Amino acid sequence: MRYDEAANFLLDLRRYRPKPGTDSTADLLSALGDPHEGTRYVQVAGSNGKGSTARLVESTLREAGLDVGLYTSPHFDDVRERVTVNGRRMSKLALTEFVDAIRPRVNERAADGDAPTFFEVVTAMALWEFGRQDVDVAVLEVGIGGRYDATSVVDPEASAVTSVTLEHTGVLGDTVEEIARDKAHVAPADNPLVTATTGSALEAVREQAGDVVAVGEEGVGVDVVVRYEGRTNHTEAAVSLAGADWSVDARIPLLGAYQARNAGVAAVLARQVADVDPDTVARGFRKAYWPGRFEVMGADPVVALDGAHNTGACEALADTVAEFDYDRLLYVFGAMHDKDHRGMAAALPTPDHAWVCEPDTDRAEDADVLATVFAEAGAGETTVKRSVESAVDAALDEANEDDLVLVTGSLFTVAEARTRWTRTNLPKQVRDLAEARETLEGAHVTPPGVWRMRAKGVHRVVKTRVQKRQAQYLKEEMLSLGAECSLSGLNEQPRGTFDAVLMGTLAQFKRLCEKLDGQPYGLSVFASELREDLGIQTSPETHGYPWEDGTAVMGILNVTPDSFHDGGEYERVEDAVARAEEMVAAGVDVIDVGGESTRPGADPVSLETELDRVLPVVERLADLDVLVSVDTRKAEVGRRALEAGADILNDVTGLEDPEMRFVAAEYDAPLVVMHSINAPVEPGEDVHYDDVVEDVVGELAERVLLAEKAGLPREKIIVDPGVGFGKSATESFEILDRTDEFHALGCPVLVGHSQKSMFGAVDRYPDEGGYATTAATALATDRGADIVRVHDVEENVAAVRVAEEMRDGDDRA
């Protein structure tokens, strides 16, 4: 079975109406051999805040060293987002294997008139995945209610009800009290139920669950007191929590007073499951990034995305907006047709200008209806846009640096808006029919489409992800130009984006961009992105960095006793400085000073030890005519090194320390963000990739966005695909061969291949003489690397120069 067939099978189950009860999910799991048994579970129910709470719990338990699964809904772009293990979403291979295993049982039940629903099957898939991955704990976000939700097929070790509002009254009851009692059925057998409900809802929860831990602002009956201390910067807020014998002060990347209550609930749940100390909770909380929940995409102007989709959520959103000072409030608003639009508009602050729009789903409310709602609510001006991307583009065009732009009304709206910052258009090197076939199959084009199009793909090819209505328009325009466009066979996707492969000459792409300018549905925005990705009529801003004019060479200077290649050679400051001077004489562009080894099995070093190793060397190198980088996982080392004269931060963990991105932004320093599953590398680490390059691009995209949201422009965010870090030799060579595809992220690309074990695949490890490394440097340069990071400088500088001459000589002539 192909992935598109498997995903379509799942998504097609949406035709069956939701129904209460856990019997159906239990039946599916029984057919799979009950893979969920033996796993520990945390169950999070509630009307609002359950997704954020689940994410806070998951992040904290991972910080405690546990392997953690997370099941949430809905998804933004891809159904696999709902199921993650240690932050990585479920693979396409795993989803296909699950559908292969469960389809006979689903079809059998459908033939009996008792077909399981989409949510039931996807819940079974999550529990199956957590079982096969042997996670320590799985955190489950409840779908609807609690008593009859599919997730209640498990017996939770800890559980919560975050909040209760009137919702799904046809299923859960007509009053807040009835709904609260239904949700409280998630109470575990051996731990108190944790809740942030208040008033009559709290009374109903106590009545149903019995033993309860109440979380909230200080008051009678509150067991855990939470305080929201306000924003610490444009993306984070401070919270303080206090229980009977514990307290936590933390910063969270989730703004709004209600998030303090969610944090309090999450802290209690984590303490019930694992022996987490306050420092672990604080570190876990700060890493709990959660897309679309007052997610601040940048400042000047402040642009925030929030998926508030009912009146209660809009009331909480209004309180968060009040924390900001702004000149004008600008909305991009799109909602589903079954929501209380007037109630939502009344709950939100009155905007100066609202762009109302329609997400690409049949459930979207007509923008003209929303325009009437906001006009009657007193909006200064209301403009109708039929697509989210066009509305966002218009709002940002009008916004001044002191304005606040808020995208809200639905997670569907937020998901489409977010593509402005996350979409990657991958330029593909298609050199023959085999590579054309692989590209098309990788986009899940059906076999007949692959056969028909493969010969037309041997020229300029771009793989992208677009919405359905964008895809059809692109296909028509490409065909009108004599070019080609193949679309994914994943046709049951109800929302989000799916793959498209555009194939044409550079001239045809230029003409396409011209025709897309001014078109609806966000296509003019797509045209701007495509111009930049293909280098069509663009003049990128430059800063005088050596990698802007060609491939720069970064020389490695390990001032450690235990690094895998040269540990101990340059421990003494004088030896390190002498080595740096040799590299400068050999033509190096950047010297990367590292004070902690990331080799497999390496022991971490203390902050003080790393500072003692790095700072004296950085201070001495500051006078050399070369850029100095510091290779560190610790933000404080980065800060001190920049103050000592370093120019660049190199973080092999991909921003595992949340402060690192803010340090880089504060000093306006280029920041290397590397893809790594673990650093130091864990021996014997086995990581599955469906397509190593596209998977790494996707995972790096979110890390790049974190740095960008902190205030660092993309041209100063350098991506490193992490050759050898959680990748096999074959996968590392694949990354090397397809280096240019990483430019889809809009960032310079660094390749760090020096002396790596990947060369064992060609019988050249250890790489005595550095011959394999030098050969790979030439290839990386030819494939578009902006920076190569190497131990031996002279021969690698020569390799770069030869490769550049081969690649660019004709142009210079």
C-alpha cells in the first residue's frame, strides 16, 4: 500500500458521524493485539486549554528523561502531526503499516453497518504507535467530553479537566454542570483528578471525581496557587506556581493569564507521573512551544496567531491582547459556520481594521457574513478577502511597526496563515528519469501520473505544499505555459496542504510568477516565495559575510581533551592560538571554537569548565582577521563568548537551550541551528526517516522559525542538517548529495562532514590524511553548501576553490 492510499483511507472515515463510547476503539485495539496495554497514560480533558496543557506535560516529562508520546487534535497540515514521540511526528511508513493492519477490521465492521469513526481509528493508531515505540508515558488530549471519548479506552495514571464551557451540548448535556461531570469521568483510580475549573463546574467535578486537586488563583478551596506575572518578552511570559510543599517559577512560550492555570495543571500531572523537581519543570515548560496558541511570529509590528474558536477562548484572548501596547489593532479573522460569530466578535477588542476571510474548507463561514458581524461590532474598517493568505498579506502591508496584527477565529485560519512562515519550496536536482520518478513518488503522485510525467521532470523542478484551491490554479497556469504540474494523490485531505511538483524551464517559472502576481487565494504571496527560492529577479540583502560570495571554510578548533578527532591537541591556549594562526594563513574564513565534545558517549561538562576552556581562546582570536564562532549548547557560554569577541553562535542541539535564540538576537549574531536527535550522539541510535532530506528540512523549519520569532532575520540563521547526528552513512551521503534542497528554508547552509564515520561506507574511516573529507568538501561546494566545517583547512580551502571554479567558471568567462 502506498502512503497516499493509506492516508486517504483514514481521512475518508470522516464520512461517519462521531458517536459516543469506547467499545469501538477497544475493538480496533483488540484486532491489533491490544498494543496499548502496559503503557502509562496521562489524559487531559477540557473545553479550552487542554492542548497547551498536554504539551506542557509532555515537554516536562521529556525533560525528566522519559520517552513520551503525545496525541492531540486537530492537526494543522498533516494527520501525522496528531501523533508524536519525543517531538517527532509519526512517520509515513508507520501510518501505512497501521492502515495495512487495521483496514480488514474496519471494512468488516463497515459491512456490518458499524463502521468506526475517523477519531476512533486515529486514536487507535496513536495508541498502537506508542506501544510499538515502547514509550514510557503517553499524554492524550481528549476529543469531546471524557466519559465516552475514544481516548477513555485507557486507564490513566493521571488526568485533568482544564476548563468547562457550554460546548457540544447535543452530546454532553445542556448545562455547564452536566458537561463538567461528563469530563470528570477521566479521573484516574490512584491519583486525584487535577482541574482548573471554578464555581459550579468545580463543584460538579468534585461530585463526580471525589478526590480533586484544584488549581487556580489564590482563594478558598485552591490547592495549587498560580500567578501570571506577565510578559518577559514578546514571546514568553513568567508564571509562578505553589503547592503545599513545592513551588516553581518559570517562563513559558505561551502568553495569557489562562496559560498560568494550564501550567499549574501540567505541573501537578507531571509530579504525579514522575519525580520531577522544580528546575526540571521550569526547563520543560520553557521548551513547550505550541503552534497557533497566541504564537507571536515577530515584532515591529507584533504579529500573533491564535486559534480561539469560541466565545470563551475569545474572552481569554482579549485579556492577552490587553498586555500589549499598540497604535492600531488589525485582525485577520476566519471562522467555521457553526460558531457564535457575534459572541466571538463581542468578546474581542474592537479592531481598527478587520480582514475577514474563508479558510479552504467546506465548513468555513462566508466572509460576507463575517464582514456584517464585524461592521455591526464597530470595527473601524472591514475588508473581505476570500483567502487567508491574501488577508494576511494585506494586513501586513498596511501594518506599521507599532501596530498589532492578530490572526484568529479558527485553528484552520491559523494553519493557513502560518504557511507564510513555514512553507518550503524545495528546488530538486533531477538529473535523469530515475530521479524524476523518485521526486514524483515522494510527492505521492499516483503511479499513472508518475509514468506520464517522469520524462518531463528532467529540468527545473520545485516540490512544494499548497492548498487545494491553490493547487488547481497552479496546475492550470503551468499547463498554459507549456510546463507541467503533478499533484499528490492524497485527495481526501479536508484541510491543510498537500504536495505539488512543478516542472518547467526557468523562463516558464518567471512567467508563472508574473501571472500569479495579484491573483487571489494567496497566490501572489506564493509567487514572491518562488522568486526568492529560484533566484528569479531578486537582490538578497548582504551583510559582508564570507558565505555570501561563495562557499566559506569554517575551521574546527576543539579546546577539549576528548573530542573525537583532535581532542587534547589544543587544550593549552598557546597551542590553540598557534593553530588558529595556521588556519588563517591557509585561508580559513571562520574559526569554530568548541569547549565540549559531542562525540558518541561524551560526558557533558559544567558551565564553568566550558567557559574556562573557551573564553581565553576567544579573547586571543578576536584580534585575528577572521570570524570567530563558538560551538556550544549553553546560552550563557554563547553570551559570554560574544562579549569576549566571538561573532557567531554554533548550536549543535538545534536550540535545546531556549535562551540561545534570544542571545543571538540580542547581539545580532549569526546563529547555526543544527538538526540533531540527540547531542552528544547516543551510540547505536536508530532513527527512521521517510526521506531524510525532506524530513530534516521539515524539522529544521520549526527550529528556524523559533530563532526568527526571537528577532533574528533568516539571512543570519544558518542551517546545518547534522551529518552523522542520528543519520546512517547512507543518509549522510544523501544529505551531502542534496545539499541545495536545504536552501528551501531561506537560510545559508552549513555542511559538517569532517572526519565523520560516514566515510566507513567507502572504507575510509578513520579518514587518515583527510582525503575523504576533502573529496566531500568539493562535492558539498558543488551541491551549493554555503559553509563547510572541517578540521584540516589548507586542503579543504583548495577543494572549495577548485569546485567553485568548475561550477562558476563559465559565468565568469
